[in-house]
Amino acid sequence: MRQSWCGFVNYCISNPIAGIVEANRKLKAGIGIIAVPAVAAQEVVERLVAADVKTVLNFTPAALRVPQGVMVRNVDFIQKLAVLSYHLPGDGQ
């Protein structure tokens, strides 16, 4: 599996995750977003922490372990999708 990251500065560049530490020296991103298979999530968060990212939005079902001082917010994608689908109009509405 090719893991990649995107730097958003009016565009997105996909690069191997292995280069995130060096790249974040220039970008100075404080927020990371994880949307990878659950089995890869811990490795990705460890790389983000090594890149000095202090807050992470986690879209995976994995329970991430991070050092003190790093904040993780988990997003339950399935639950959010269920809420949205509940608000869809029914037949004939």
C-alpha cells in the first residue's frame, strides 16, 4: 500500500508518508488528518507526531496512542453517514 500525505496551500501534493517530517519543517502544519486503513493508522500518527503535528483528526476506527500534548479527535464516519441518511426525504416527499 502506498501511503501519502497532502500539503494544502491552494493545492494538494501527494507524497510518500516517509517524507512528512522533512516536508513539515517547511509547511509547519499543526493539524493532521488520518484517513487510511485502520492497520496503517498508528504508523501514520507516529510519523505525524515526529513531524511536530500537535492535533489529529482521525477518520479511522483505530484507537490511536499518542504522547501527552498531542490531541486526537475521532470521527465516526459511519455514524455521520447514518445521521445524513436519516435526513434524506422519503418516497414522494
